[in-house]
Amino acid sequence: MINPEGIANIINDDSFKEAMDELIKTHINMLIHSDVDDKVAREICYMRITTVNEIMAHLQGIADGKKIEDNKWEI
């Protein structure tokens, strides 16, 4: 069972946020500095950035699900 509160704690942790931001920045820099003709390397950078963003969105959805569930009872 996934604990939404635990997920919320992780994604709100400053060190975790900084690590994810650095990971994305690293791949953006790799993309920017890659050779225009190196389509494979550019595609890999793009896929990695997209993957990190999708993981973060999924985790945020789990954390928000708990908030939504809690707010249902306040109506």
C-alpha cells in the first residue's frame, strides 16, 4: 500500500527537489551542448527529462490524492 503522506514528505523535501532539479539541468545542458547531428544522444536526454517529469507528476498525483480524499469529507 502506498502511503500518500510519505510520498508528500518526499516530494516536499528540499534535498529531493534539489536533486531532481540538478538531474534535469544536467540533461538540459547535455542536450544544449550536444552535436546537432547526434540525434540519438539528444533523444536520450529528452527521454530522461520527460521521465523525471512524469515520475514527479505521478508522485504529486499520489500526494494530491490524499488531499482530495480528505477534502471530500469537508463538503
